[in-house]
Amino acid sequence: MRQWRDWFYLFLRGVGMGAADAVPGVSGGTVAFITGIYEELVDSIRSITPAAFATLLREGPVAFWRRINGSFLLVLISGILISLMSLARVAVYLLENHPAMLWAFFFGLILASAVWMVRQVPEWGRGTLAGLGLGAAFAFALTQMTPVEAPITALSVFLAGAVAICAMILPGISGSFILLLIGMYGPIMGAIKGFQLDLIGLFLGGCVVGLLSFSHLLAWTFKRYHSLTLAVLTGFMLGSLGKVWPWKYTTAYRIDSHGEQVPLLQENVLPASYHALTGEEPLLGLALVLMLAGGALVYILENRLNARV
């Protein structure tokens, strides 16, 4: 039985997930994993089925609420939404003005998370090592894809929500980055910042459909292939490190829907090369401090919040 403090820390987990999902390259699923609520989250979402609604009609709202773990979902989703609404501006500002430092923090966080996840795999063998490698290769290939510009229609916004939410609950695969790849990151973040309720509603509708469908597959894989699933998810996180490498050199630009020039293709470079290519200071010392801060946050979340699950 959770106490009020447990609910508060659950809300903070949601805030952390929302903050991570606002940044292309970082997954809210990573935060859920390192704070020890990932499998409960997947099982709770999976429980929202026609049978659950039959329980609502047959036994009433209290039984329905308990069956879907409603209090857990309500508190967590509230934290995610409040975080997205309040931190979207901050995330976009940092991404535009201090990208290397933001990436440095998340590089440390994801690397430490991957190390933590390696320890969660009960046993390593050929199958789990292969899963780790395939997961890493898939995530890395995904980060090398070139973003496109998509038309903004009701259907495209709905489908964007359905696809992105599947990535958002997978550690190491960023839902925001998927939105960036399909050309929907700017419009969706703009809708959130501008409170465009029509676009937000369509996007959330897609999220609900995608989430309810994908959660069944995830729950099945955890039940049947627990170690292999953990290994693949760890691979996803390791493969995504290329996306969050702090020092990048832009080789091509594109014009977005607002007529502004934004990066299209970027290459990861070493700090010394970054200075030579861009003329900007790599701020290596500060970046390393932020990497360590990201790793320290994982340690705090693992040891403090998990004690209150």
C-alpha cells in the first residue's frame, strides 16, 4: 500500500519522464526503468482492455479503477503532462542555445542507466548478448536517419502520436527523436507551448491508441523472454548514445515550416575537432561535470526513489 510520500515520489517520476520526453534523443522510458516502475507501468497500461470496461459495467467504477491501477496511472501521467507543459520551453531553449551542455548531461544519464540495466539482466549468454547487439545496432541506425518534413494534417498528427508514444516508453529510443525524424517535433512542441488544444487532442488520441496496442506486446515479451527483453532494451540505450554525443558538426541545413534554418545532418566529432570546425569552445570541463551529474542522478534515482516504490 502506497503512502502519500510514495505518491509524491511517483509524481516526481512522471515529471522526470516528461522532461526526458521533451528532448529529442532521450526517452521517458529510461527514467521509468531507472526509477523501478517500468514493468508496473506497462502492466497497468495493458490492463485497460474491453474486459476492464466490462468490470466497470458489472462491478462499478471502484473495481474498474483498481483493475487498471488507476491511481498509479493518474499520478504518473499528471506528472508527465505537467512537466511537458512547463518544461517544453526550457527544453527547446536549451536545445537551441546550449545543445552541447544539454547533450552532455543526458549522455552521462543514459550511459549510467545502461550500466545499471546490464546489472538487471539475470543471466548473460549468447541469446542475450545477441539481443544487446541487435538492439544497439537498431537504435544507432535510427539515429543516423535523415529527418523529413511532413504535412500537418489531422491524420498525420494522430499517427505521429501513435508512433512516438511507442518509442517514448522504450528505454533508449526517444519519442521526441521519432517526431523529429518524421518532421512533427516542431509542430507538436509548438502546439504544447501555444496550448493548441485541437492538435494536442489529436496527438494524445494517437498516443492512447498506440500505447494500448504496444503495451500488450511489451508485457508479453517481458513475461516470455524477460532476460532477452532487458538485453535488447539495454542495447537500445547504448545505441542511442551516438545521438546524444555533445559535440556535433552540422554538415547540412534545412528550412522548417516557419522559414527558419535548422540542422538537417550532423556528425559527431571530438572536442578538439569541434573547436576547429565550429570556432566555438567545446567547454570540455563543464561537459564532463554535467556527464557526471547525469550519472549521479541515476544513482540517486536508483537508491532513493526505488526505496519508496
